[in-house]
Amino acid sequence: MGKRKGGDALPLHRKGDGVAPRGRSVEFRPFKRWFPWLVPLFVVANVALFVLTMYVNNCPKNESGLAKVEGVTSSSRCILRSELGRFSFQPIRQNPLLGPSSATLLKMGALALSNVVSGGQSWRMFTCIWLHGGVVHIFANMFSLILIGFRLEQEFGFVKIGMLYVISGIGGSLLSALFMQGSISVGASGALFGLLGSMLSELLTNWTIYDNKLAALFTLVIIIAINLAVGILPHVDNSAHIGGFISGFLLGFIILIRPQFSYINNKNAPLVYQAPTKRKYKIYQLILLIIASILLVLGFVVGLLVLFSGMNVSQKCSWCHYLSCIPTSKWSCSSSRSGTSCLSSQLGNQLNLTCEATNKMRTYNLQSPNATDTIYQLCVDLCS
């Protein structure tokens, strides 16, 4: 990415930066610069929750339960068990991102359609944006948050960036719940794409106050396109990316609108130099604000109504799954869409599992017939 004047994330600067109004010798900045503290706090919160999730996960305990089950292979072993103890990672076959089990993520607040709609746990649409599937996942997201969020908070302050982050994250969760109905979802990606979307709408709505804007627009569109393109790979929840991006894009027109520089310059000029009062915002800015407000509210209302009606959007839209994964000769999308689900039959201590995604079958002998967590881990391992 390029940089704005002053170290911003895009190659553009405002026409009035560094220009002093007539009669003043000090440097004049038309807009306030904020000290970024909320984004670092978000990073700390995400990392702390990941550490807590790994503590709750306690892979060695799950491993000891699996070790008692006949039919479990040596690949079901915790990674770095001796070095990290209860913070060690689930086996690669279960979680290639070096993190906790799906059962632990669900316990900590991951997004799952059945829990939200049937269980009345709508709060999962908020909590899931603070959880991450592994070290790789959280590192990528927090690096992006620092890169994008710091500059945005410096420009627009903690209130606006906090609203953007949370609302975009929930927007991503909403679209994810509508389209990824067979799996759980976690991560701050929706919120991050919302910040990217807001950068685009901010540039468009404040178009007249920037120089070299075409170069900035081209750079930003390329960055967004590349990030969205990554979402067509399997096991990536591109629905959350798209939902977060659209939410942030619309919200940017509403809360990141800037007064015109001529208005600010005239307001800060000495009285003897002030020209007749000019309009604070241009007409096109207000039109975009109204349209974006209507679309944002309408989108959330319709999305929530469809979600809680129990409608399966994936069945109504035969091509929508291609937005999250495009099958090729190198990979299949079936397992990424269907999630981790097994058919089971049990007679005494003998358990038969069949992974619905791969049709793989295996028989296990359990010491405890009612070990629900162990059975779920066996299903995850079988489908991996």
C-alpha cells in the first residue's frame, strides 16, 4: 500500500494540509489528528481472548480422553504439548491454523446458525468477531488491523472507528450465518473488511478535498479485490468478508463524511478575511449519506428477518456458494460448505461414525458411552 501525506495508508493528501490561513504564521491543519488507543486495545483484547480460549481448550485433557478410545491413530496428538502444556494446539488434522478445537470455539461464542436461531443466542453474532481459529488466523488479522486501523483512528477518532469495527463485524456475521449454515465461524475478518470498505467510501464521499485521488482509488480497489479473491479458497468464510465490506462501505458514507475545505478554511480565517458563508457539505455528499443510511438499515432488517425465519438462503440462491469457494481441479468445496457433521450409531461402547462431508467411516470402542466431547472430537478428526 502507498501512503497518504503524513504516513497514511494510501497515496493521497488533502489540498489544505500544511496551509496556513492568511494572517497566520503557524501551520494549519483543517482536521483534528487523534491519538490511536482503541485499535491497540482491540488487538490486546483479541490476543487475550485467544490465550483464554487455548486455556479452556486444554488439548492434553482431550488427548487423554481420545487415547482411551480404540481406533484413534497417533496423528491425534497435541502439537507442542511438552512445551505449552494445556495451551498446546490441536492436531493439524483437526485445526491446521494451530489453535483450539471446534468444540471449544463453540463453547467460547463462535457463530453457529442453530445456536443463533433455535437457541436464542443472537449474541454469538457479536462474540464470534473476537475469537480466532488459531495462531495463523489471529496473526494475519491483527497485523491487518494494526496496518489499517491505526491510520483510520488517527484520522477519524476512536468513536467512529469503534462503530465501524463492531457494526461491520456484525454485518459480516449476519451474512455468514445466512450462507454458511453448516459450519461455525469466528474471526475479525468481517470487521477488517468493513474498515477497508469505509476507506473506499470515505475517498468517494470526500473526493473534492483530496489530491492524487485516482491513484489512491486504483490502489485501494486492487487491495480490496485481492483480499476478496483470497476468499474463494476453501475453508475461508468469504460471506463474512463480503458482509463486513458492504456494511463498512455504506457506513463510511454516513460517519466519515468531511466538511469541504473551503468551509473549514473560511471558518478558521480572521474575520477581516472571511468570505460569505459556504455550504458545509456538497449536495452529492448528502445524497450519498441518505442512500447509504437507507440501504444499511434495510439490509440489516431484511437480513435479520430472513435469518430468524429459518429460510435456507443457500437453497434459494444456487450460485451464491461460489462467492465463498470456487471448485477447481486442485481442491473441492464440498467439505468447506458442509462443515463438520457426522452420522453416528452406537451399541453399548461401540461407536460407528460416518463423516457427511467425505463419507469416511470408522468404528471406535469407547470407555464412556456418554462422552459427548470425545465423540465430537472423533468426528472432527474423521472429517479432517
